[in-house]
Amino acid sequence: FNVKEIETKPFDGQKPGTSGLRKRVKVFQQTHYTENFIQSIFDSIKAEGSTIVIGGDGRYFSPETVQTILKIGSANGVEKFIVGKDSILSTPAASNIIRKYKATGGILLTASHNPGGPDADFGIKYNVSNGGPAPENITDQIYEKTKTIKSYKVIEDAPVDLSKVGDFTYGPSKVQIIDSVEDYVILLEEIFDFPLIKSFLDAHADDFPILFDGLHGVTGPYARALLIERFGLPETAIQNCVPSPNFGGGHPDPNLTYAHTLVETIEEKNIPFGAASDGDGDRNMVYGKQAFVTPSDSVAIIAHWADTIPYFKKGGVKGLARSMPTSKAIDLVAEKKGLECFEVPTGWKFFGNLMDAGRLSICGEESFGTGSDHIREKDGIWAVIAWLNIIAAVNKDSPNKLIGINDLLKEFYSIYGRSFFSRYDYEEVSSEGANALVDNINEALKTGSLKDTVHTSASTGTQFTVSDIYNFEYTDPIDHSVSKNQGQVITFSDGSRVVFRLSGTGSQGATVRMYVERYVGPEAGPEKLMEPAAVGLKSLIEVALDISKLKEYLGVDEPTVIT
Ligand code: VG1
Ligand code: CO
């Protein structure tokens, strides 16, 4: 096979963000654009003799891109490709495949929860041999290569048929097309108590029906294999579970705004337990009739009940962690259990080193990301099955009263208190406005002008005194790499805090995120503790908007999404 060298010129802006390179499909479709980025990946790793996993959420432009990877990868000396059938592997499943088959790394074709289709988003992300997203030193290297690239290498062979499982070749390289679901189901079976879950669901077919909504993303086949085939649930237990290249025209993000198909069916049919996942399967939302679990609470509750899950009962819980903007609920669990607890920047890549070093077992992000060291990505289906495992175990000890989501929340708050938490997203605002907002807070940080100032909520009269402002910076305890400017934090004397961050996953304009958190101790009593988050946070949100002059800088009145 001839290796051809194709001339090219660098494109601006091929810098991987929080989770890979995400742009409009039209941008990736420009001549040489995708090729440049893929060659830059192979230039940044040891491609010769490597094994590369290829998967993704099956979105529009994925099949073409798999062929592009085969062409360029083969020319760069890749020995073997392991590819999910129809180019599909959920992000957690891909992480598992990389680890299980000891691959060099993986290329994931996904823009996660961003809409798909010819006019929407595409994305490419590189994962390393531990199964996790490439750390910053590698993504920086990829970006440097994209800035100077002059040519890329290809081998021209007939495209591989991605719809057939089996062993094939592309040029001199081996290509193995694998079932997308099988290995993942085996993995979860080793982690959870499947017989316990099944017997609980069997016994409560009438009073505890469940519903999983795949939002037309990649998790559909995984949910079917587990819920229908393993647990024997009826077809009504899943919906929107056939992956579609444009996610059925929807926005595959599991939150109260975008997962409205789940929310509507749950409320209409009085379903006590529901869940949804995002396009690539790493996010999750747990939602039941009149019951919503914030992701920050979800991970803390899983940590609290970890002993009910065989994987943790056997291996123990080594440590806990959260991303910086995530509420501190999990810190309270760590404290009570005498475990180490880490606060890392936003993005799953920061958890990997801690897991590899044996210091971290369970972690999460407020952005509907929950997971453990069974792989190196967050894992939506894992979180849903974890909840089912916990509910099944708790109910085994409560034969006379059915314990549901709200009972678990109530009990958790009565032990630890509650960290009321909410995030306001201002999507696709002007970059100038967003930068001015950030500059203004930095100015206050520098001059100390906000320190000790008192702010009063106009509607409730509650007062907040600023105790500190800082820019979050993280030093990785394992490799000592430093990540600066990871978000601006304003803390108040009552322990509340507000965080401002610019998103690193958007594909157009800027997205500003404002995170608010206020802790209420268990002594407040169940009525206060079970208040809707919007009520518990009203005063703080007013004050945060006021201090930051956010509406002025961004020129918008309301956020696009509230979670
Ligand atoms: C967002 C979330 C972050 C998450 C990232 C990738 O990043 O805030 O917590 O890790 O998406 O998730 P940002 O930079 O836009 O805030 V996924 O499911 O899109 O891979
Ligand atoms: Co995702």
C-alpha cells in the first residue's frame, strides 16, 4: 500500500476544549479540516504499532469520519483499529474498551449533548490508554501541531463496512468491528447486584414502574440490553431508545429543560423513578414523579450508600471528588466517612490521575456527570443502575414501606443538611460581553473592592457579606501540573458561594455559567430542607446578579437554561 502525502494548510481554532474539539458540522466538512486534526492527533501519540479504538454517539458525519481515521491512521502505522459497530460506542463504553483491550488510545466522535445533524455540531475527542480524556499536556500538543501542519498522510483502500461485526483489514492495518454493547453489560454485571435489582423490580412491577429516556442518543441499545433483556422490564420502561444521527431533532441533554419528554411522561403516568442520558451516554438525570435529584446530591447519595454496591463493598471506597463548581454535599459524606475529598477543575480529565493512583473511587460534576473508577469517563447508565441498586437494597430492609427517591433525599438532608444548588447558563452570548464580565470580577479581585461589602436581596431583605474572591487554580496532586483560571469564586460569610465560568464546550459565541450554592444545616427541619431550590436560592441569585452586573454586561435578562 502506498502512503500518500497530501498538502494542507493550518486552520485557526483547532484547540480542544473541556472535552475535545467541538464545532459545527459545516466546519468539519471543509476540505482538509478534519484530516488536519486527525493527523495532529497521530503526530502527538506513538502511532506506529498502536491499537486505536474508534467510537462515538453515532451523530451525523460519524461514518465518514471513521473512514478518514482509518485512512490517516493506517498511513501513520496504526496496527489495529477496534471500531464500534455502525461507529457507535457510548463514551463510557469506549473508555471500557480502551482499558479492557489495552489499547493505545481512542478517538471518540461526539459533541456529547450538543444537537446533531448537518446544521448542528460534531466533535472529535482523544482518550489515552487509561481510558480517560487526554490530559492537557497532550491536548496542548495536538493544538500546537494543528498550528503548523503542512501535510497529512493517507492510504487509499476500500471503505470498511461498519455494519458487520468481525475482523477486516484496511491497508496494512487490522480492523475489528465489535458489538457496541456486550462488553459494557459484562462490566456493569461485575459492579452491581443484578439479582437484587431484578427481584426488586419484579416484586414492584405495579408500584415502582421505571422509565429510561435515551433522548435518541447512543444509550438506547445499552438501556435495552440492561432493562429489557436483563431485568425483564416491559417495553414501556424505555423510550426514545433508537440512536438517531440528529437525535430526533432534539437536544440530547438530560436536564429539566431539554429532557422534557422524560419529565412529561413521568408526571403524566405517575412514574416514581425515571432517568435520561445525553447524546454520548456519559451524563444522567434521575427524576421521578415530583422528585428531582440534583447531580451534586446524586453523587453524594451514591457515596453515602456505596456499601450497598458490590464493587465498592469488595474494593472499598478510596476517596471522593467533585469538580469545583459542584456543590459540597459530597465533601460532607467524605468527612463523615473519613475519606479524602478532592476539588478539581471542570472536566472529567482531572479525575483520571487520582483514580490511577488509587486515591479516588466516586466522583461527580454538577453538569449531570457521575461516575467511578470502574472506567475513566463519567457514566450515565452506571449512575442510573447505581440508584436502582441502592433503592433495591434499601427496600430489602424495609418490607412494609416502599422507599423512593424523595425518601432518600429527605433522609440524606436530615443527616448532612442540604447544599441548595443551581446553575444559570447564558448560552451563545457575545464574547465581548462575556469577557467584560470576567474582567470586571478580576478587577474587583485585584483591588479588593468587593471584600467585606454587604449586599441585600431586594425581594427578601436577606443580607450577604462578601468574604473572599479568588480565581480557582488546581495543582494535580499526582503529576503536579498546574491549571490556572478555572473559574471565579465569590464566597460569603454564611458559607454561600457563587462561581462564574466560561464554558469550554460551546461551538459558537461564548457561554457564561453562574453557579450558586447555599448550605442549610439539618437543624432547619424537613420543611425548609425540602424546599424547591429556586426558593432556597432566591436571595443569593439576586445578589449574585447584582454584584456581577451580569445582565448589563451580557445584555440579556434571563438565562437560556436553569438547572
Ligand atoms: C461542560 C460541563 C462539564 C463537563 C463538560 C463535558 O463543560 O460544565 O462539567 O465535563 O461539559 O461534558 P463546559 O466547559 O461547557 O462548562 V460532556 O457530557 O459534554 O462530554
Ligand atoms: Co456527554
